Amino acid sequence: MAVLGASGVYIATADAAETVVPGRLQAEAYSAQSGAQPEKTGDADGGRNVGWLASGDWLRYDNVRVGTTIQARIASDNTAGGTIELRAGSATGALLASIPVTKTGGWQKWTTASATVKQPPADAQSLVAVMKSGQKSDFVNINWFTLGAAPTSTPATSASASATPVVPATAAPTTATGAGWVDVDQAKWQAQLAEFKAMTPRPITNDPVRVAEFNASCTVSHSKTDDPIVFPNLPGASHMHSFLGNDSTDASTTTETLLKNAGSSCKPSADQSAYWIPTLYENGKAIEPHGVTVYYGSRLADTTKTVPFPQGFRMIVGDAKRQVDTPKGAPGQFWCGGVGGETGRSSDGNWPICAKTAELTFQLTFPDCWDGVHLDSPDHKSHVGPADSKGVCSGKYPVAIPSLSFVIGYPTSGSAAGFELASGNASSMHGDAFFAWDNAALGHRVRDCIVQKAKCNTNGTF
């Protein structure tokens, strides 16, 4: 680990080969982020840079001073260019300066860009670097900043960035701590587990299909440009989302607010969770799903190991930043559900055209194994993972959780004009889940339907 001599910033993700230069703030020394991923750099100083930065992504650095001249070491292979906005306090705080980003000739072809701060803040504070570009996909990599100010007096062991080391998305979540990692309250979790284990399974009746499954039946509650998982407490920071379930969901949503508000567009009423997906547009008009079935099941060899989600658990599947073509036969496709199925493709080949007796459909499936330690992770994915080759939750992810799946039906057959998601191409389809069930209701459904491998309805009965 390295400490920047002049800035007092702890570099939790720096390589041992990092060249430490007084006055530099390494980009990977953020206290919090959205959309960032550290990687080994090809820049002359070695170490790591932050990559995969797209418009709307941000990096926050706590307890730093800003002077009149700032610099950023950047690389880009994107012709659209853009800016790195430096803002005081938050992603919507006062704009201090904008650093221009132009194509440098490659993602590891580095140049130094500069900007002037007309009115530098008098005191050390949080600084947020916000990415802005007309390009939907990634447009800049950042290696370091110089902020042109005297160092703060905060030592590297104080409660700033040093107290919340950043763990790369590829790190083992079972030992990770710090910014973006949300630990489960072990006392509450053990109490929830004890209650679950003490439940007597409901006797199986009515000869159900022997599939480990129950569901919540949902409709769209509301739409907002909020995302309480990716952009907590930053209203309007996201693309448009269609929210299902708890009707209080917004940028400031927490486990407590979900449990406090009983209003929901999902059945059963015991499910106060929030689920959301990017809004779909057809010719510029929002097309909301007429219904979404949220399935809770198991794809594991032994369903008896499955336990409920801990209260406040959250995760994301899919990638809002993935912008690639999805021709017929490509994985992760939208498809046509109903009689007649697909009859053609949109003019760009990326969307199906359905028969008039069919409709546009998509299914999102989340991982079914958990690290047992964290309610969330910096990328909102690293605390969950797939089963091993034998269909068992093991290694980094030893705890079997219900396999969540959204089956989304849209009331449209499509046309040659195609569609667009609020996040961009069809390949950017993704889903978020923030759980807030009544513990007993969720526990009985897992015990009766998944552990016993018996198909249940929305009411949790056979």
C-alpha cells in the first residue's frame, strides 16, 4: 500500500510498483464511486488507473484541498470526447472546473489535461469528479489528478479515505471492507436464520409441480431518474427507471423506508421490496410492462440448502454500460412471447418484431449464491456469484439464496423502427432488487416452496 506524500490519501488499490509523486491524487484512491473499475495501467508511472468511465459515472475523494490549477492524467480512444467536471461536496455540488477530454489515440495512450479553478474552496472537503459526454459508452480512463493545493494535515490513518479503503471489483468479497461494501448485521441475520430454521414446513398438498419456486406478481408503480443502489441520495442522477413494488422508492430509499411504507404494486403485500429496470421507449414514447413476474426459485442441485435473503439485501444483474449489437441468436436477447413468436427484426437487427398475437418479452436472472457477509458491494455484484460446476454454492459464495428472476412482458409487438432503453441498446438491459420482505412471510415461502421443491403461487401456497 502507498500513501501520497503531499495529499495524505491512502491508496487501497495501488500496485507495489506505483511511483509515488508528491502532490498527486491517484484516481483509484476514491472514497466512493459509481461506474469505475481500477485496472493495471500502461502509463509510465506504473500502478493502476481507473477505467470504464462513461457519462454520469463519478468518483468521490474526501478531505482534499483544491488550488487554482488542476490537472488530470487521461487516456481515451473515443472520438466524442467530453469533460470531467470537478464539483464541491457532491455530484450536484458547485462546479469548480471542467477538464476537457479528447481522443488521445488509445485507452492507454496518456496525456495531461489542465483546467483553472476561479474560486478554490477555502477548506478541505469532498471533491467529486463527474463524467460528462455525449457518448453513451465508456469515454475516458483516469490515472491521477494534481489539485494544485497545499496538503491537508490529515494523516493517512485518519477517518478520511484511509478509513475506507477501496476494494477492486475483482477482490474476494469474503474479506473486503470499506467504501461500497455494506456488512450484514450479523446479530439480526442470525436471529432471522434461527426463526427460519425453526419453521415447520407446510405439508405438501394438491400434487404440485415439483419445481422449487414461488413468485411476486408486479406492475409498474412509477418512473423516476433515480437509482437508490447506484446513486443513493442523488435524485435525477440516473437514466429513467420503471419501478416495481414499493411505491415510495426514490434516490433516498433505505431498508427502513421500504419497511415503513406498505404501499406496493406487487402482490403479496408482505413483499415491500423495490425492483426496477430501465424504461423502454418505442418511437420516443415510454412503453411500460403490463406485468412483471418476480420469481424466487432455485437452480441448485440441492435446494434444501437455500436460505432467505437477509433484510436490506440488494443486487444488480446486467450492465447498463454494455452497448453492443444484439442480432438474432445473440445471448441475452429480448424475445417474443405468445402465439406466432418472432416474425422479423428491426431495421438495425437488434430487436425482434413479434406477431400480432405475441409481445416483446425479456427475462433477467440473478446469481443464486452469496458471500454470507455483505448486503451490497461497490459494483453491487461482487457479493453474489454463481454455483460451482457441481451446482453447489462454495468458495467465495458459500450461501445458497433464492434465484431471483424477472419475467417482463411489454404490451407491444414492435416494428422496423425498433426500440431504445433509457440506458441505450438492448444489450444494456439490467435489473435491480432491494429486498424488504416480512421475515416470516419470506421464510415460510423459502421453507415450503424452495426447500421442499414444490411450485407455489403468489400467495405462497401449493
